Amino acid sequence: MSKINVGIVGTGIYLPKSRMTAKEIAEKTNGVWTEDAVSAKLGIVEKTVPGNTESDGTQEMGALAAIDCLKNTGEDPKDIDVIICIGEEWKEYPLTTSALFIQDRIGAVNAWGIDVQNRCCTCVTAMKMAKDMMVADDEIDTIMIVGGYRNVDFVDYSDPQMSMMFNLAAGGGALILKKNYNKNLLLGSHIISDGSLARTAGVQIGGTANPFTKDNLEEGKKSLRLMDAKTMKDRLNEVSMDNWMKCINRAAEKSGLAADDISFLAMLHIKRSGHKYMIDSLKLNDEQSIYLQNYGHIGQIDQILSLHLALNEGKVKDGSVICMLAAGIGYVWAANIIRWG
């Protein structure tokens, strides 16, 4: 029996028209951060933020990215077998299933759908899940991975502890994976999680532990916080870069490659010095990645956006070896390897 391969057919993106600049972020910190520091250190020139009420909801941004993906690839939505939605839990209507909303919006009448969630690692995680599903199930040939993100709504810029999340932005992304596509192959993936950090960051008000009341309602709307900042920062300083390198090396090893073979890094947006450290560690130059300084951090959409931009700019071409790199609060680190062409 021939070995099954899984390839990327193409990508789709939706970005809100509204932008927030480094100057506007600095102003909202009440003088704690300057415009220059926001740009130079945090690496945000501007970022996408929700504007239009109708188009910029989490589920709708995912649907618009899915529509863009279908347009870019020429795929028939009726050929999609599964929709894995990586959109965030902060969405138009709680307890609705985003994958099913998107299924209906795009006319994927033959698909079934499921929402998965691994914070900003969800895209890389879902790609591994999708490949494993296609290898295991003869009836699954085409999977769309899609979602929207606007956790920026919860950011309190006046909280100095939250500077690592000042980059949160908004948008949607989609990609289609196909069994035995024989090109743009998704190879190895590796994921590490550290559950000791599970409740060090999150939205503090509005769940069952600390429900909304008439007194905390306004505060709750901006209550994405580091709930145990010292533990989280100390642990991340200790393990984060090492865990990323472990993920990269193991994903490459599973792909029959080495980290030195990587020619493009599709990385989430982090502070400027952290991005440079990863580029230098992989012996890449600035042209072999895209620093998302004009977009911000659109959560788990960053890797799709980076690949989408790289294809449009000619930075990824036949023979390119791509590493998608992600991390999510909780805490999770993930990498995969894709051989393009």
C-alpha cells in the first residue's frame, strides 16, 4: 500500500479595514509606553482591529476567510469532508458551533464540522489532527481549517502587566488540506504543553468561577489578564525558547529533515527581539520570514497569514521548506514542517 500524503491546496484571509497604530496603543497606556517603544520593542507599527459590526465578528471573519480560500483554490465546497474550526471562543453567540456556521455560509453541505481550541497554537495543532484523520479514515479526503479571532477586545492597555498582549489583533484565516495531493506536503509536527501554566493567563471575569455581576460588568469586558504573572513569566523565561527549538527539531526529524533545512519561518507575532532570536537560531535572514508588524498578533491565524503573504510575495516557492511556529497560553508550543511544491 502506498504511503498517504497530505498537502495544502491553498489559503484564504480576511482582515478588518480598521487599524490601531503604535501611537494609539501608547496613548492608551497612559504614558507607560511611548510610540517608539511600542514600535521598536513590541514590534507593532499598526494592527488590525474590529470595526464593522456585521463583517468583523469572530465567526463571520472565519466565514469570509473560507470564502476567500475557496476563491483562491477553485475548490468546490461540496467536496469538503470536514471543517475544523480554529476560531476563538469569544464570538458572536456563546455555545454556538463556529464550524457549523461556516459550513452553512459556504455551502459545504457534505461536510461535518467541529470546533477545536488550543489558543494561539490551534492552527498548527489542527493541521496535525487533520492529517492524522485523513491517514486514519478512508472517507476523509478534504479538510478545511478555518477560524476568526478578535481577543483584542479584552485587552486593558492601562494594565502594565499586559504589554505582552498589546499586539492582539483581529482577522480570519483558512486553508484547505487534501489527501494524496502530492505537493505542498504537510510533513512532521510536534507539540509540547505545560499544564502547570493552565490558569496563569485568561479572561478573569465572566465564567462560572467569577461570573458577571452588575458591579463588575465593565471591568469584565477588559479582563484578559496575567492571573499569576510571576509564575508565568519565570517559567516562560526558563523553558519557552528551548521548547520551541525542541518542537522545531522534532518536527524536522519526523519529516526526515533537519532544522538547517528550513528556508522559511511562518511564525506568530511576538516582540521584535524574540522574533530576531528565532531567525538567528535557525540561521535564517530577514527575507526568510515575515514579521507581522503591520498586522499584530491575530492569534492562531498568524501562521496562515504568514504563509499567505509569503506566497504572494514570492518568499515561498517550489522546494521551500516551511516551519510554522506557534505558542499559546496554557501553555503550548508547536511546530510543523511543510515542503512546498
